[in-house]
Amino acid sequence: MCGAQGIEFRAPLKTSPALQSVVAQLRQSVPTVVEDRYLAPSIESAAALIGEGSLTTNVDLPKFVRGRSE
């Protein structure tokens, strides 16, 4: 969440296409923190996305990121 927020603060600079995709998928479930709020629901949503592996399912990551030895 903090990493995604930091990337968004750096706009109009962009990160890699793979990371842009991950941030976009995260933002479908976890809104940007605009003002002080209770973060537990967002943390739980982000943790679920990570646990399910759904953040990287449709992302073209380098082979070493997914533990491939090719």
C-alpha cells in the first residue's frame, strides 16, 4: 500500500509496466489514502490479494521474480 502510494505521489513519473499493472490491480480493491482513516480493512484487502497471488497473475514479470530457474 505504501509503495503504491509512493509511486502515485511521483506522478507524472512512471514506474515499470509490470509494477503499473500491480498498482492498478491493487487500486481496484484498496483505495488511495487521501485523508487519515482506519486502515485495517485496506490492509486486510491487500494481504488477501497478496496471499491469493492475484496481484501478479496477469503481470509479465521477469522469470526470477516468480522463482523460475529458466
